Amino acid sequence: MEADRVPTHPDVRTIPLQQVLEALVDPVRRSIVTKLRESGEDIRCGGFDLTVSNSTATHHFRILREAGLIRQYYVGTSRMNALRRDEVDEVFPGLVDAITTAHRMSPHPA
Amino acid sequence: MEADRVPTHPDVRTIPLQQVLEALVDPVRRSIVTKLRESGEDIRCGGFDLTVSNSTATHHFRILREAGLIRQYYVGTSRMNALRRDEVDEVFPGLVDAITTAHRMSPHPA
């Protein structure tokens, strides 16, 4: 069923700041968002060089999707990830930029 | 002993981003930092209208101090709190502003 493969995405305006920060406090999830922010491109789930298992990675992507930070869609069998930067920036100005910049610059990334 | 009453403060440049974000992911601690940011003044521990017990509040202030976000000092018997905004901004540009602005604007603050 094609419909089952298309994840649902919340309206960012309905998402509490608490949920967004809880998503970004995890270093693996923060590295995913930082890579999307820096590359400026959508990236498939397998393209992040994560050091966690596939099931753990899937969990992290779900948390990010439910927090309104990423949009997921399929291209063939690949699940792609897009940063919802403009939408998040409208609700929480500068938040994604500040956290991803800090993550990249931090001498102690985790 | 006067020395015992003066809390120690870490160099912000030595603090991992992870520790700063873990400090700010708690809504009570975020409200403390937001109030300091908005008032632009130092505030005594009793001046925050917190809805938690004194011992819990003391815990929250300690977490913020150890994360390099606030500086504490005594005026008489009052423990005062100052936001270390400029120092944190040098290491993590825009982070405190983005999170405190989001906290203030959020329709779902907690």
C-alpha cells in the first residue's frame, strides 16, 4: 500500500519548543540535522555515516520527523530526508542555525 | 568561611555543547535563563517566581552554573544570578538568544 509508505508530517506551528529541543539534545539527531543544514541537499537515510544500528537510526529519524525538523519521502526504495528549515525558522527564528553552527564549531561535539 | 559561599564557575570555552543543551532542555531552567535575558539585570534566586521547591530550584541553578550559563555571587545573604551571555555567545553564537526568544514566543512554552 503506497499510502503506508508516506510518513505523516505535523504542522511545525503546532509543535512545542520542548519537543524540538528534546529532538536536538541528542548528539546523533543533532548530527543528522547539522549535515542536512550544511549540505543544503536532501539525503537518504543511509547517507549519514551514523554509528548506530539501522533500527536505532530509524528511531532517530522518526523523532526528528515528529518534531517537525525533517520531511521524509521516497525515491524508489530510498527514504530521503529534507530539513524543514524555513518552516522551523518561521516559528523558532535562528534556532536551527544556532544549534547546528554550535554543533559544527564545538570542540566537544558530544 | 567566606570562600565556601563563593561558587566556582567554569570557563565557558571548556564546556561541551551537549552540557549547555541539556541545561536548556529543562523548561524551568529555560525560564530562568529567559527571564535573565529579558530583564537584562541580575536577579536573586528568590526573584524568579518558580513553581518548584527551594531545593529543586537550587539544583536547577547549580546545573545552569556548571553549564556556564549563569554566574552566581552574594549580596549580603542573597544569592544573585547573572547571565553569562557575552561569554556563551562567543563560543555558541546566537544560541542563548534563539532559545530564549523561542521560549518567550512559544505558544506551548513547556
